[in-house]
Amino acid sequence: MSENKMKIPYKIYLSENEIPKQWYNLRADMKNKPAPLLNPGTGKPLTAEEMSGIFCKELVDQELDDTTPYIDIPQEIQDFYKMYRPSPLVRAYCLEKALDTPAKIYYKFEGNNTSGSHKLNSAIAQAYYAKKQGLKGVTTETGAGQWGTALSMACAYLGLDLKVYMVKVSYEQKPFRREVMRTYGAEVTPSPSTTTEVGKKILAEFPNTTGSLGCAISEAVEAAVTNDGYRYVLGSVLNQVLLHQSVIGLETKAALDKYNIKPDMIIGCAGGGSNLGGLIAPFMGEKLRGEADYQIIAVEPASCPSFTRGTYAYDFCDTGMICPLAKMYTLGSSFIPSANHAGGLRFHGMSTTLSQLYDDKLMEARAVEQTSVFEAAEQFARVEGILPAPESSHAIRVAIDEALKCKETGEEKTIVFGLTGTGYFDMVAYEKFNDGEMSDYIPTDEDIAKSVAKLPKVPGQE
Ligand SMILES: *Cc1c(COP(=O)(O)O)cnc(C)c1O
């Protein structure tokens, strides 16, 4: 085993030429396709025409395309990718040693750009199509701020205007990320705000709300529809975002293939599901085509457990209930995680693609508590050198748990996990943890039942 160990470097890099030139569309290989988005007014599947009032034309085509397995990455996007890709696949030798585990652990590190996360992979693609369509600008929401930062970078690069609605609690607790966005030229508004009708309505009903992603989405969509030459872009959940994020999985697979490594287990954190959907794409493709088998695990916060405690049903993607309906594992669009929740991954629902795969039992999910997530983050940071984002640390938690199981059983499993980003802007949360002031809040069945009871009435859904 130690000889084998010697052969695999700490970092498996690909060359610039090995950056994927096409995205992989996992839906093409799914027998049970993800359910279509519905128009909340008619209850019918959204048409391309209806969608094009909200989204850019080419992104609408990608959203609706369930059949084309490979989609060319435009040259301009490939060139942008070259600034910060390929990202390294790291063999976590130091973590393995610290855990004294026979497991072989690898992580795909997406934090090596200013946004500090994988979100730039889709931001540049969405901004590119907006620019190509001749739009003036785009609107979006951001939670912790990684998506807003990524999109600000992409919009600055292409000369597009950007209006960001930032969840109020993050706007206040994360001034640094807010200022990074403004440095890149974005206009940042705390949400809920009085700049939109939906924001005013939410504030009237919940004057002390610290905001939620769902609420910020409502405001950003309204701003897109009411401003000429603007469209709305979203950093997760949508099929198009998973498509763009497939570069993560394609690079991971190419790197593993160089050394003939076949993972037993692929682990990723899941907020809206984009990094996980991207990381697992080529592996899930093999699984769907019956060519290989992998254990695939989504990790979510116990305080926002869409997969493990949600309901698979049509729901709004936003709190304001103006967005299309998506069939997904959801806690209900009015679900807002408790204010002490610090670890990101706050969205109430989950990508329709991943929801279908989970419902078909092609992947598993685990919910973990935030103090155990920060313990894992710290343990990882101390031996691997990278200060991980709290979101990413959900995946670290389960990777460590699985590696420790291998220690007990003596199995030499190969574990791959997605290290989606860095946590430099999350030091308020780390401070809480370091001061022993972080607590775990797990919603009661009652809490969840309350928001699930408000699921929209859709034909065929009781
Ligand atoms: C946004 C984000 C996530 C979660 O989003 P997904 O769409 O579920 O991937 C995870 N990690 C980091 C660092 C993020 O910024």
C-alpha cells in the first residue's frame, strides 16, 4: 500500500488543454427526467417563451434540454476558465495520517479564485450569455456572498451591470464580501428591502426578519422583470447551473483516470445542489448507463434538511411565491432556518435533478449539525492547510466519518469529496465556534410541518 501511495502525487493537476471543452448534461442519461418547472398561474409546464422574460435565451434552451448529453463550452468561457482552472485534485495524505485511516481521501478544491468558491464556473457562463444577447445587466440574490462575488467578477470582466440582493443577515455580518462585490462594480442591496413590492410586503408581514435566500430571489426576479434590458440569474438549483458545474466532475474524473483510481464514494455538500450535481455528473452518468457503481452522498445542515426531512413536491423557489414552481425535496418556501445557523446551505429546496436522483435512490443524503461541521473544518484546516468554507465543511464532516469507519473495518475505500471553497469571510462563524458559543438548532417536526402545509396546490399534488 505504501508503494502505491508513493505513486500518486499530493496534487493531481491537469494541463490547460485538459480543461473540458464541453459540459456534460446528466439529464440526457436519466431515465426519469427531472420534473419540469411549472407556471404558478396556469399550473402548466413553463414554455421557453415564458421563461425568456426572466432568463437569457440560451440559458432557457439549456434549462429545457433533457436530451443533449454534451454541450460545447463557448471559446470565451473556456478562455476565462483558463485563468483559474483546472483546479487541483488533492490527495489528503496529511488528513489520512491524522485520522490513521486506511481510506484514501481525495478532494477537488474549487476555492482558488477570488469568489472563494465553485460559483464562478456558472457565473461566467451566465454572464456570457447575457452579454451575447445584448442585455444591459443582470440581477441576482446572494446568501453568504460567494455567488454575488462570483457574478460581480464575471460581470466586471464582460462589462455588464449587476444588481445583487443580499440576505440581510449576511449583508450585516459579512461586510467584507459585500465590499468585494462593490469593488467589482455591483450594486448591493440588503434583502428584504423597500426597493421592490415583494420586499415591502415581506417586511410588512415580518418586520424583524433577517431575510432568506427565497426572499432575496423574489426581489431579484422582480427587479429583473421591472427593469428594461435586465434578466435574472441564479447561482444554484437550476439545471443550467448543474450543467456548467459539470466541469468540476469532468476534471475530477480525468484526474482520477490518469492514475486508474476508481472512487468508492463521492461526497459533496448540498445547498441548492449545484456543486454536488457538477461533481457527481460523469460518475452518475456511468451509474445511470450501468457502466460503474458509486456510493454518492449529499450532506446538508441538520438545521435546513431538505433531502432528509423534506417532502418531494412542487414548491415555489422563493418566499414571495412569484417564481416558477419546481418539483423538489423541500421544507416549504416559507421555511427560514433559525438565526443561529451559521454554516450556509440555507435554501429550503433542492435541485430538481438531484431530487429526482435521490427519489430514485441513486444517491443518499445525510444531515449534520453545525458544531460537528466546524470541528471537522478545524481538524481539516490544521492538517491540510486550507481554511475551508463552512459549506464545504459539511462534506469534510462526512468524509472524515467515513474514513473513521474504514479505520474500524480495515477497508481501504477511496473517498472523493468536493472542497467547494475557502472560509476567510466566515470568521464570525468560526469565532463563535472558537468561543464555544455555537449551538445546534434542529427544527422540530412541527416547524417543518408548518411550512410544508403551505405548499402550493398543484394539479395531481394533494
Ligand atoms: C454556494 C456554496 C455552496 C452550496 O451551493 P450548491 O449549489 O449546493 O453547491 C457550497 N459551498 C460553497 C463554498 C458555496 O459558496
